Amino acid sequence: MIIWIALGLFIAAATAVFTLVWWKVGDQWADEEYKKFGHGGGGPKGPPPKVIKNFDDEPTVVSLGDTESDVG
């Protein structure tokens, strides 16, 4: 019985230590990313992208059952 309690306490302590180390490494990684790329700060920079729609260039869809005279 005492072994199970000791094992549980060991696992709890190891989990806590692992979590704290994980957070520290993650914070260091995030700091490096901020130094490289900046904080982001909201929306995209520059003009909005242009969307070009040209419906004249759409291909004509022909099924295998259609003949040349059916295509309009």
C-alpha cells in the first residue's frame, strides 16, 4: 500500500516538473519567434488581395453522352 502512495506522489511530482519545464521551453521558443517575425499585431500588411473573375475563360463541360451539335 505504501508503495502505491509513493508511486503516485512520484508521478505527480514528475508531472509537475515536466509541465513547468515544458512551459519554460515553450516561452523561450515563443520569444525567439517574436524576435524573428514580430508580434503579428492583427491584420495583414499591405493592400488587400485582388480577386480576378473572368467567366469568359471557363471551359465548356461536355459529358460523354453529348454530341458536337448538343454543345452550345
